[in-house]
Amino acid sequence: MSTIKAVYPGSFDPVTFGHIDVIKRAAKMFDEVTVCVLYNKAKTSSLFSVNERVKMLKDVTKDIPNVKVDSYYGLLIDYAKMTGAHVSIRGLRAVTDFEYELQIAQTNKLLSAGALDTIFLTTSLEYAYLSSSAVKEIACFGGDISQCVPPEIEELVKKKYAARAVAHKNK
């Protein structure tokens, strides 16, 4: 019997409870799930480096035995082929996400000659409002993000913004 592998790609800047929810649910569906931090040229204002995001994801998924964390610079279809994954996992918060995600799924299906399917997991209701961008916006102005991210991630986000504030003050 072959192992069914899935990849959950994203920027995870930072990882949120919504991401973790999707990871846990995907881990119940597949033999192996690789959470892959992809280098995204469109997102030029990352809070955390790719290596920092990989470390954060490893920390928050360490208790899920069939989850691995990796990073990749290139096309998702190439990563999936290299690792033997035939399924891409994507989380959907709202209808507005669907149009964008559907276009990516169809492009990946075409470019992979049908080898990569996409499964959409709707976000659990308690996380439907949540995005990494919202977390960064709240944290940037000193707001409470404890309902959005695990405590260890909250601490890292606060440290990043504190360091940025010091750097900005010293200019």
C-alpha cells in the first residue's frame, strides 16, 4: 500500500491558529503532510525570514507525528513532484478566497499535467476572520493577538515589532 502524501504550501508569516487547524485536519486525512513555506516574490514585506517561519512551524507541529515542515524556492508543482505529493491542501476562510485559490489550483493542475490535485479545507468558524496579515496589523499597533496565535508565536511577533520600533527610533 502506498503512502498518500499531501503538501500544505503557504507563507505562514506568522503561523496562526487557523493554519494549525488546517494542518491538524489534513494530518487526519493523509498519511504524510508536508507544510511547505514557499518563497513568495509577491510578498516582499515579510515579518519573519523563511528559516524563522520553518522553525515556528516545526515548533507548533512537533506533536503531530505525520507532519513535516520544509521550505522551497520555486513552483509548487516542482516541489510536489520532487517529494511525491499528489495533493495540495489550501485553506478557505471566505468566498473571496475561493476565486483566487481556484485559479491557483487550476493552474497547478494544468502545469503538473494532472498530477497535482488541490483539496480545499474550509476554516473552522472560530478562525474564519483570521489571517497572518491581520495578526501583523494588530501586533504592529500593540494589540492583543493571543486569540490568533499560540503563546510562543505571540512572543516572537512581539519581539520582532519591539526590535523594529527600536530600529525606527534610532534612525
